[in-house]
Amino acid sequence: MKTSLLRGGGALALLLVAFFATLPLPALAAGQNYGRMAGYVYDPTGAPLAEVPLTVSGPALQQPQSRTSGEDGRFEFDTLPPGENYVLEVNVPGFAPIKKTGITVLLGQASQVDVKLEVFTETQAVATYEIVEKVNPIINPDSAQTGAVMTAEKAATSPVFTQVQAMPQLVAGVGQGNAPSLRAGLSRYGKFYIDGMDTSDVVDGSISSPMSFYAVENFEVITGGLDAQYNSLGLIENVVSKSGSNKFTYDVTMILSPAWANAKYRGAANQNPNVANYTQNEVPLSETAFYSPLVGVGGPIIKDKLWFYFSGQWNFSKRETPLGEENRPSNTETRLARLKLTWQPTPKDRVSLAFNYDNNNITNQVSSTFASPEAETKIDRGGFFTIVNYDRSFTDNVLFQLQTGITYKDIWNGPMDEDSQDIAHIYNSTTYRNAGALRNEVGNLVTEERMRFQFDPTLLFKVKNHQMKAGVQVSYLSGDKTAQVIGNRRFNDRNGECNPDDPSTFQYCNERIDFYNTDGVQAPLTTEASVLTAGAFIQDRWNVNRYLTLVAGLRADLGRLYGDNNQFITNLVGIGPRFSATYDIFGNRSTLVKAHYGRSNEVGDVFIAQHANPELLQVRSTFAGGAFADCAPDTVGNTQCSVAGGASGRFFDKSSHTPPSVDEVSLGLHHAISEGAVIGTDLTYRKYSNMWVDEEVNRIWDPSGQRVIGYVDNVNHTVVKIHNPDEAWRDYKGVDLWAQGRTGAWDLLASYTLGFSNGTVGDYFDGYGANPRFKKFFEGPSPEDIRHTIKGAVGYTTTFGLDFGVRFNYRTGAPMWMFQEGSVDRQRVVRSPRGTGHAYNTSNGIPDFNDPAAISELRQPSQFLFDVQARYDLNRIVKTQETKMELTLILFNVLNNSDVTFVQEQWRSNNNRFGTATSRRSPMQAELLLRVRN
């Protein structure tokens, strides 16, 4: 059964540690937690005015803030919570008072608001303000950063599933999925920040703990031009959750997606093509259903001092997989809850404490003909994170902030019957009676615990036109993993189930595998790994004048990796310079030229630290003469026995401390087509260097690369060096054409990307280096070499209470790579560069591996996705004063496109399946949302 830190007293203890770690120490969040408002104050002649007092207020700001303009007339409000309907007031004796309203502040952006004062005349009343309705430009002259900021309203009007981690897919340069890659980088490179704290999973880089979708105020997706405070080789999603205010608010949504509203199909998207691969059968059509209530409540606990916001989401999903002879149901239940408290004891101090909980259960997780129903598996995973922010503004020009927190995640992946002790039998490529290997692990019951401790202090200060910040970011990542095989034994049979005690089944007996831990005992194996990272940065944003802004920064990162039993592995050290410039061509915030260079370094995570850890020892016994051979871990000289696993045979190369890194050079031209919409072109070059590789250094191969003819140390075993060679690289060259913002009734977020990517490494430890004879074939288009991508989330608002949203995504196919399975360790045997294959020889019907002229480019199928939604304001029918009621209908895959999304890449001389479909697009799904809020 699954055990969890959450089910003991550990959660409370960790919460207290996080809280006491925050008592007053100065710092600034590692990720942006606020937006800014900036501009210039001029007199009627256009000359700048210094020492002009300005005050900003708004619903998202618990107390008003005041600033004065500098010598050049520039003012800036640094720590404004993202929100709408901000008001800027200016009241100077001798000039007419001005009040600018309707200002929107976006996360990580500087809303530009210039003020031109007019001389006060006797005909004006003293208390009369000039009210100016402000339409918000989203062009940002203070940064060369690329990406997009999407408000909660933009998210609500876009047809996306209610998942926070799904939003980056909408942005130019970002791939598909909930852990998408960016510009040909690895998906594991992405980072997920919540309220400014890094909550990325310490093993795979995905979001560690999801949160309720409608609890988010702003979604910021950063795709390039990173400030020095960030260190990421991929995208950054930074979300700021909603906070309470003096106004009591509620937001309740019910999502309904019954099975009768969703399309059904018989296409077997996840099955062995040899098993029941028909187009017509009598199996009932597969069904999909989804239901989810969401709730958010916020308001004051102590007016003007203490506020709360609570949110929750509960998802119920049922999805059947058609497997030709059956439909196998896979049910998913997800529970999310979040509480955020905000306390402002003085105008200069602000403290927030947030606690987030999630739990996710998935049944029949395999859903494939490669596993019988009795061998199905389930996942039970969940966790929490706690974030504490403390802000202290000593003066208008000196700001201290602290951010710290903890993330915790546990995973249980095992058989559907948690108490099952049935031993697995595998024959005809299908696992019977118990789960087979899970998640690429040796074992069919795997449990993990993953934790992150984060501590990020920083100082922000201003000197004239320089806005500087410097800080330290410290994190401790840890992961414990237990792998076991039920009954500590598994059988590989032939054409039926072997029972070594029943002679009538001896015809099926083939191999028996027994599993041992590092102590030589047939029992589960528990290993651990940890990483300590420390980063320091300094940055200066210099507003040279109204036209030119320069940003220069430097960061240094150190990672110390530890394997099992706290064994020190290696140090990784990286230096990351950053420099960018923006130039406002006309000085009116309409046309910007932006340029950037920067480097980020990956100094390690738990996945890397675990890579050299031992695995379950496998002792293989062959059946002969009516019995299995008597084999043990120390058996030698018996040809019916073999041993694998145990000590991994891998070691880290400690002579090199060069971490994986990315160098980015970008150039952009951005133009405001209206005060609320921008179009742009961004050119980007990225070079990913020194990626992780397993290099086998003991085997000696024949020229074909298919036969081992000796060993360097004259011992029949493998020795694998884990390192980051210069030859392990990939690059990206691309251009993005994009539009975003509101213009009239249209809400735009659309882009076209032309991209090219090449390299030698498709993923960490992907086989490059396993066989030196095949290295030259690994170079070619990377798996993320998507040449053309057109995407968008476009909305249109009518004058009669109805608005529409469409989402589309067209992308050309990823490269394919025809390969064979070799006779040694089932290695991939390739005979052409990555992304290519061979034409068939008409005389014998097989690929001609010796004819270079026959090599051709191979691509997976292109993909097209089209979703639509319509939302109606029910207040047009049901008249209410404070309550807003909306009814939304969303159709995902509205064209019911069931095209193939992936085809088989492996070629075989017999029973060849190369080019057969292995997955298809899910059918159309409809969701009806009723949302009530104030």
C-alpha cells in the first residue's frame, strides 16, 4: 500500500520549517511576482518634470502606493500585483489634476503610462480631475524578453482544458503537451514558477504540483531574453495566483462532459498491430466522460490588514481505450486545493503564505494489448507545496524581499490489486497475471518521494536611471526510489504459462528471473539521490533615455550531486552572462527593436544524480531437462545462468565540470498596431551544448558495429562513462511571426514559426555513445525539428453578450529514424543519419542498407488540431447586480480528426511493422461550463 509523508505529521513539520525560515530576512523572489507601471511626466512644452507626486490604487492593491518622478521625469511603481482597473492620480499645484483609469498591470511587464500636465486655469474647478480612460499597450520597451502574458480572462475565453500547465502551448516557439519543449530544447528543460517560486519536478522538470485553473490571475510564459534572475534552458511558466482583498469574492464553475456528448471510435490507437487490428468489429464504441467542479472564494479576514483566497478543483475522468477485442476503461480522479493568506501589517511590509495540495489517481494506466486486464497497473501520486513571500520596502528606491518554500511529491505505481503477490508471466509479447516493467524501471511496483527546499533572497535598488537587483538562490533537491518485482520473480514463457511444478506446462517454460537487492537478498531495492544548487546573480536595467534601455547581468551557478548513500558524485559550475538592448525608434512606444544574448547552465537534478545508482540484480535461469537451473548472484561457470543489473556499471567523469548549457542570440522587431495589440518578428539562434551522454568505454566492436570482438580490460563486462562531451549538442535556427493583444472586438494570440534544428543527441542518455561505430549516424535533424508551426488562440466579442474563441495548431511532422534491433543488448542498429531511412530493393523487398543514393528523409505525419468555444453572458436573461453568470460550450477536436499521430520506426526482416500507426488523435470531446462569479 502507498505510504506518504502527507499521511503522517510530516506535512505540518515542513510547513513550520518553511514559515520560520521566512521570519524577517530580506530577499526578492526568484521568479517575478509582480508587474510594474512606468512612464514620464511632462509639462505642456514637453519638458520633463521632476519631483512630481504620483499615486496608484486598484482592486488588486490592498493599499495605495506613492512615488515621485526623477530628474528626467521618469517614475516607476515596482511591486504592483497583476490586475485590472488600476488608477493613477497626479495632483500638482498650478496644473490641472489628472486621473488615468482602466490601467491593466501584467505579470513581469511594465505598463507604460505617460502623463502630460496642463496649466491650471481659473475657469476650472479646483477639485475637478481630468479623467482619462487608459487603453493598455502591451508593448514593453523595458525588456528584450520574448513570450506572452495571458490574463485569467484570456484563459477563460480560450478553448483549453482547465490545466495550468497547458497554457504555454499557445505561445510562439513552444511545442505540444503539458511539459512542452521550447525551440528544439528538451521538454525537461522547462521550469514552472508559482507566485515566483520554482515548483518544477526535481526529476523530470514537469510541474510538481498542479493547482486550480481559475485561481490564477496571470499566466506569464517566457520563451527567451531571460533576465539574470532566471536560469533555464527551456521555457518558463510563471503564474501568480489570486489574492484576497477587502471585497468578498466568489467564483464557482461546473464542467460537464457526459459520454453521450463526445464522439466515439473503434480505431485502436494503442495496440499491438498483430492483435485484433480490424476496421470493423462488434465491440461497443469507446466512451469518454469528464466532470469537474471548481470553486474560488476570497475576502478580508481583517479589513485593510489580512486577506484570504481559497480555491479547489475536483476532476472525474473516464476514458476507454479500444483494443480491438475490448474497450479498457481508464479512470482518473484529481483533487486540487489551495489556500493563500496575505497580510500587510504596515504600508511597507507584506507577507503571503500559500499552501497547495494535489492528488491524482489513474486506473488501468497501461491500456494496451501488451498487458492483460489482470496485469494492469494504477498510479497514485500527489503532494503539496508551501510558499512564503515577505516584502519590505525601506524607501521608494530600496526594496527587500524573501521567498522560500517546499515542494513534496510522492508516486506509487503498481498493480491494480495492491496486495497481489501473483508472479508475472510474459509470453507472446504480452504480460499476464501481473504488471510488467513500469515507467522504464526494473520492477512492477515503484514508489518515489521527491522534495525541493527553496530559499531565494535578493535586493532591488535604484540609482537615478539604473534599476539594479542582486540575489542568491539556494535549493536542495532530493529523491528516494524503491523498486521491486512482485514475488521477487518473473517468468518469460513460450506460447503459454509455465508452472515449474506441473509437468504438463513444461512445454511453455523458457526463462525464470529472480531479483535481488544490493545486499544479495530477494527483496525491494531502495536508492536515494540529492542535489544542492546555489546561484547568484546581479543585473542592471539602465533607462539611458526615452529611446534606449540596456540590461546587463551576470549569474553563476553551482551544483553538487550526490548518489546512493550520500556518495558525492561531482560538481557542476556554470557562468551565465546576459546582455540585451531595446530601442524605441520613434520614442512613442509604437515600434521597438530588441536584441539579446544570454547563457543558461543546467547544474544538475535528481534524475542525473540517480543515473549511476544500482538497480535490482537480475539472475536469469534457463529451463532444461525438466527444471530451471539453480542460479544465484554468485554462480559462475554455468551457461544456463546469467546475471544482469545490480551495480549499474556507470560512473561519472569527474575530470570535467562543464554542465549542459544553452547560448541564445535573438533579434526582434515589435510594432503596436493599436494601443492594445502588437505584431512582431523574432529571429532566434540557440545552441545546446554538452548534453548528458552514456559513453561505453570497454567494448571493442567489429567494423559493422554488430559484434563485440574484445574488451579493453579483457573482462566481459560493460563500463559506461557518464559525461558531457562537446560533441553532444543540438542547435535551433528559427523565426517567429506573431500577433497578440486586443484590437476592437478581436483578442489575438497567434503565430507562425519556421524552425530548423540539428544535432547529435535526441535526449539525455539516448544511445549516443553506446557504440562508437554508430556515432556518425546520430547526427541529423533533432526530434524537435518541426519546420512549420501555425497556432493561435483567437477570440471575438459581440455586442449582444456572446463571445467566441478558437484554437488551432498545425505542425509539420517530426523526423523519423528507421532502425533495426541488434543482437547485442538489443541496441539500435542504424545505417543512415538521424531522420532518414532506406528505400526498398525491388529484387528482394528489403531496405538496401549499402546504397547511399537510396537514403531519403523520413517524417512522422503532420498534425492539425482545431478547438472552438462559445460563451454567453446569462445576465442578459437573468438580471443580477453583483453576480456574473456565464454559460460556455467548448468543442475539442471539433473536426473529429482521427488522423495518425505516430507511426512505428523499427524495421524488421520478419514480421515487419515499419510505418504502421501506433497512435491516433483522440475523438471530439464537448464540455459545458456554467460559471457564477462576482
